[in-house]
Amino acid sequence: MSRIAIFTEEDRGRFTELLKELLPQINAWRIELSRGQAFIQYETATGVRHAADLFGDGMASIFRIALSLFDSSKDKIVIIDEPELSLHPQAQKSLALVLSRYSSDRQIIATTHSPYFIIWSDLALGAKIYRLTQTREGVMVGKLSHETIGGLGRLIADWQKPNLLDAVAREVFFADDVVFFEG
């Protein structure tokens, strides 16, 4: 919180733009003092005000992730553990797209259980997905082969099958066993 309190006007404007990208309903935000403590208060486009001490976990997480991204720089690593927690699916989608954009010039490592954070086009550009599976012998690390990624790239480019790689298809990364059938 103290980092946000000392933003310059320019920083505040850039941070607000990032927040609006993640939470389009945010109109404005500010630091408030109450009972000797500082907290964030934000206002929605409809004029409703919310205080940070009453934020849900998802909203608080968005502010923390936004600040981590805002403070990150090129050639740095940002690690986010389960960014989807307590977020509405639409907020997960927005956050995934922002993380994808930021990953163009910095390393983003995210652990997730959400298919919304698997972005096919990122795989084609070099993103990696690793799956950790607990076995009797220890932890097994799995990843996609270059051939599989190439095949996905061809599917992404197939405009005739726009729903073939939707969120349901991305759930395959989280399944223990998969059975494919036709018809």
C-alpha cells in the first residue's frame, strides 16, 4: 500500500489505466485514511464506492498483481501463484490477456488451475506450459513437444474451426486422463 501512496501523477495515471484494463468497472481510486490506517477506496462507473477493507479476495489480488506488473521491468521475472483465485471468469480472461501482453518483454511465471491462462497464440510464440503430477516416485514434470505445439499452431490458424481450441479444450492441460472420440 505504501508504494501506491507515493505514486507520482504520471505513475498514478499509468497504474489507473492498467487497473481499468483488468477491471473495466473501475472509474477512479484513491488512498483514504480511517482509524489511523490507510486503505484503497475505488469508485465504479456507476458511482458506487468500495473500500479496501471490504474488498473481496479477488479484488485485493487484482490490485496486488497490477502493482507487481506495474513495478516490474524488462528483463525481470514476475512470479504469480494462482492468479485466478477468487476471480470471476471474465476477470480471469482479462488478467490472462494482460499477463500475455506483459510477457512480451519480461518473464512471467504463473501457477494456475484455470484454462483461461492458457493462450494458444502464446505457445506459438514460445511460451511454455509445464504440468506437475504427483506420482509414487515423486513429482513428474510434463511439457508439450515441439510437434504438438506446431500442430496447435496450425489449428489456431484454421479460421474454419474457431471453437476447436476454446476454454473447454484448454481443460485438457488439467486432466489426469483424456479420452478423445468423434461423433
